[in-house]
Amino acid sequence: MDFAFDARTEELRGRLLAFMDEYVYPAEPVAEEQRAALASPWDTPAVVRELKAEARRQGLWNLFLPDSEYGAGLTNLQYAPLAEITGRSPHLAPPALNCAAPDTGNMEVLAQFGDETQRKQWLEPLLAGEIRSAFAMTEPDVASSDATNITTHIERDGDEYVVTGRKWYISGAMNPDCAIFIVMGKTDPDGADVRRQQSMVLVPRDTPGVTVQRAMKVFGYEDHSHGGHAEVVFDHARVPVAHLIGEEGGGFAIAQARLGPGRIHHCMRLIGMAERAVELMCRRAVARDAFGKALAQQGVVHNWIADARVTVEQLRLLVLKTAWMMDTVGNRGAHTEIQAIKIATPRAVVGILDRAIQLHGAGGVSQDFPLADLYASARTLMIADGPDEVHQRSLARRELKRYL
């Protein structure tokens, strides 16, 4: 395995690092000020639209899509160091590059499973950054980590599907630019195998019967940058049969295909979050004195910084190996590695952020530093895209098979 960056990756890294320094980091306080002045906190600040225009002008756009017809045509291994850089400012850089979840996963679904009409109507404006989207799977009344528990009904009635159910923590749904939901529900709740009962349909936001009921907070935060996390009710919402993605009963398989790249993208960005935490730790340590000497001279601080550096390097290697395997043997062949990074990365980054918060004292939990917000995001990823325990269960079963 050769993890040296090729010429194209190095060139894009250089351009992206410059874009971060010149545009993204200076925009962070501006975005907060502009958001506070907006009529609705869910509206997009002007500076974000300016960042998107500049990123597109510079060719730093849709880098996540491996299909060169729609995106940059980068492999997972090429994209990994770029996603890591965007993770240093996870609320501004990914949307600026049109590389933010949940749009990334939804674009991948439409590119891979959508028909020509669906791609024309929804994928093209998503690729252009003209609209946003949401993926409606998680439900409040069942353990949604087991997708076979989904209770939302998608019932055929002539030339239409009727969608009925309640979803929550639907990322992006509070954003007024969110124009389309990909909804997962059951088209055959009784007759089919438990993994062939689910289907996915496209439900436009303005469909009668669709109600974005409330914003869900995360550790007390409202995640304005990604369009929030909403509770959404589908009350006999009707869409044409042509809005089915793929085939009836294919929803579970599509969800699995969507989650593989999504999980590694999260882990790539988490490494960038960890790198920023280490940087903030070091800057704080050399700038503050306690008990007669700089924090940078305290032994416990040495331990925290050294352990953080070792952890980041370990995580990066594991993520790069996983990216390389996804490129060479496919997502199925890299299943163990995808689960391993999903277990290891959020957990370890939460630990690094926790130490960084501790080093900053009261400032660490304040709005004056990004650490508390980053912590909430990282901790959430121990639940999102499948809780750690689900991945541990599956990974352990695979290991045990060799001995049974």
C-alpha cells in the first residue's frame, strides 16, 4: 500500500489549504454575525453563498463524487486528505465546496440508482448547489439503528405512492433551500423478506401532507450550518410512482450503499477536527501561565498533546487504508475496515476534543472557541450512521466466524 499523495491530490491540497486560509477561516466569525441578523436562523448567511461561488470559481466543487460525469472523479484515497482539510471548519468548508452531508449521500444515491428523469430534476440542481436535500430514515418510535424496524408506510394507490410516517433528526430539513426528501419506508411490510420490505421514494418538500414540525437540538445546539435536524411528518403525502428510486424492495440495499461512503467521509472530516483541536491545544498551552509556569511546561499537558498526536496519526492511517481498500476491492470487501474506522474515529476524536476543552477551561465550553461545537458534532457521530454497538456486533460476528 502506497499512501503517498499523487500529483493531482497534492495540487488540490495546495489550492484547498490556500482557500481555507484566505476565505474559510476569516468567514467563520462573519457567518455567526450574519446569522444572528437573519430573519430566520435557518436562512443561509450571505458569506456562505460567497464562499460557494468562490469555491466553484476555483474548481473546488463536488470533490466527493468519484464519477467524473458528475464530480471531480477522485478516488476515495485521493479525496481523503481533502475531506480532512474541510473537517477543520466542518460547518463552513464542506457546504462551501458542495461536499456537505446529507447532500453528498443523496447525490450518490441519485447518481447510482436514480433514473434519467430523477437525475435531471433533482441531481443536477444539487450538483449545481442550487438546492439542498434531506434523507428521511430515522424514526422516533422505533430503534432505527435496525432498519427493519422502520414503520413509515409507502403504499401504492394507482399511479401514486402514499407516504405516511413520522421521522426525526432529518438533517438539512430546516434549511429553506431543502427542496427534496429521500424517504425510506415499507412498501411490503408483511409479504417480503425483512430486508426486502423497504423502498425509497423522492418526496418534494412542498408536497401536501409534508410538515417540517420542529427543529431537534443536539446537546442543546441548533445546527444551523447544515440546515438543522428536523422532525418531519408525512401525512398521506402523495407522489407519482415515478418517484420510486430503483425498485420496490430495494431500499435496504440502497441505504447500505449510501452509508459506506458516508461513514468514511465523516471519519475523514473528523481527523481534520482533531487536527484543529491539537492546534488549539498547542496555542493555548504556550499562551497561558498557571502555577508559575506556562501550561506548555506542565507534564500533564505534554501527555495530552503527545497522546493526541499519536492518536491522529493512527486514525489517519486506518482511514487511508480503508479508502484504499474501497478503491481496490469495493465497499463490500472493505466492510470490516469501514466498521473499524466508524468505531474508532469518533470515539478517539471525542477524547482529543475533551482534553482540548479541559485545557481551555471555561473558554473550552464557550462560544468563543469552536471546541464545544466540535465536541457535540463528534459525539453525535458515535450514534449517527449506525451506533458504535451495532458496528461492534457485526464486526465481532465476522471475526468469530473463523472459529466456529
